[in-house]
Amino acid sequence: MSKVVGLLVGRENTFPGPFIDLVGRKGAAQGVTAEMALLGGARELEEPRYAVIVDRISHEVPYYRAHLKSAALMGTVVVNDPFWWEADEKFFECTLARKLGVAVPKTVILPNKAYIPDINDQSLRNLAYPIDWDGIVAYTGLPAILKPNTGGGWKDVYRVDSLEELLWAYDQTGSAHFGQRPKTMILQEFIAWEDYVRCIAIGRKHVLPIRYDPTAPFHERYVVDRPVEGRLRERAIRDAITLTDALGYDMDTVEFAVRDDVLYAIDFLNPAPDFDSFSIKDENFDWVLDKMSDLVIAYATGAAVPPWREDHRWWRHIR
């Protein structure tokens, strides 16, 4: 296979050019090049052009996800694993974090407010009803955060301060703006944080903790003039590696809300994390370019093997 790294992106502008250039410069001696990936109309056993594809947009373009799964079967290393990414959900991750000893807010998965037209009462006869709202709120406490079980970008996220607000917000999840498939939601304990850290994680071992303010305007959320230091930095790195290693994500961001000296993992389903220099700022951007370029060159040359390759049962039958 060639040693071409393909980059699959959406509307981001600041990451693609510098990343492609840096991979080309670093990988020149080993014959590694990089380019914007071009995918279209693939056949089942098509010889892949790319040794590695960095996927930052297939969650929004279903065709890409289908193509990437086939490419992985044909030997391309896809960052991140398209099979697992499609299956991963926030409620599962909260359960996993607790099993791993990482603190997370108290979380409840909620039945959908609405369903596609073909679902009727017979379809839902295994579903407990009515919902025990009083019991749920007694567990999570109020205020609480209602948010989708999948997806990101702070979309369709509600802070609710009373049962009445919760019921109103829950009703919105069955409305037309969600499209034909209303989203499954989770209700999560609100952590009144005293500090907040967002970790950029690359290759399941490189972690850059950055102070973060989720309440600030988007371009001001990364707080670069107050570095994360000491014990807080050590614990953030440790927990971020624990989570990303268990999930197998080679690029991710892990957010921690800090309360009473406890780091609560708030959001770690970010397999296409923000790599925009405008938001993460120049020094952090340079760190991302360095670690990501090293990662894909190692995969392209065979110096490293992706964590998921031995996990998929089908791989044992074709290698």
C-alpha cells in the first residue's frame, strides 16, 4: 500500500493546510505524503489509495462513514475507528467511566419523547410507563442538564432548574426541529464547577490540559493565560488517558468540571475535536499539529498499529 495520508474534513480552514504540509515535511524521508482525501463511488474490493485517513466529518456525512468502514477492511488505518465511533454513546461512556473509577455526574438515560410514525403502543410494550420523574430528579438533583445521548457541539442542551422546566425541555425533544428521528436524551447532574479543564488527547498517551470556560463566547473559551499545573494537571492527564485508552480514540477531547477537588468527566465523546487555531490558540495548535503528524506517520509506515485492529472479529479472518 502507498504511504499517503488522506485528510477528511468539513468546513474547518486553519488545520488542513498546516497539517498536510507538516506530514509531508516530517514524512519525506520515509516516503509519506499527505493530501485532502477524495472519496466517491468505491467498489467492494477497491485497492485503497490511503494508508491512513484522518476522519473529522463522517459523523455528518453518512456516505463517508460507509466508505471508511470498507477502507478499514481493506487495510487503511482510519483515525478514529469508524465502527466504534458509530456505536459510541454518552450514557455508555458514563457507565464505563464509573467502572474505570473516573468520576462522572449522576446520569439517567430517558425514553424518547416521540418516535417515528411506524412506532405504536404495541412497539413499546416493554417500556415502563409513566416515567418516574420524581425518582429521576431525586437521583440527579436540580439543577440538571438535559442533552442528547449522541452528538456534540452543545446542540439541544438545556439547563433545567425545576421539574416544570425539565418537562418543558423534554417535550421539545419530540418537536419538529429534531427531524423525523427525535433524539434520545440523558439527564445529568449539574456540577457547579469551581474550575474547568478541557484536555486534547492524541494517540491515547499525549494529553494537553487547557483551562476552559464553557460559558464564554466560542472564540474565548480556551483560557491560555492560566496554565493547568500541579496535581490538577496530573489528574486530568491520568483520567483522560484512562478514558481514551479504554475507548480507543486516537484524537478526542475530554472535559472535566472541578468541584470540591474532584474532577468530573463531563464530555468525552468528541472524536472529531476542535483543531481550529482560532479557538484553541496558536501554541496549542502547534502541539496538535506535532502530535497528529507523528501519529499518522507512524501508522503510515507501520511503526504503530491502531488499537482497534485486533478488536474486530472480522480482522482475524482476513489478515
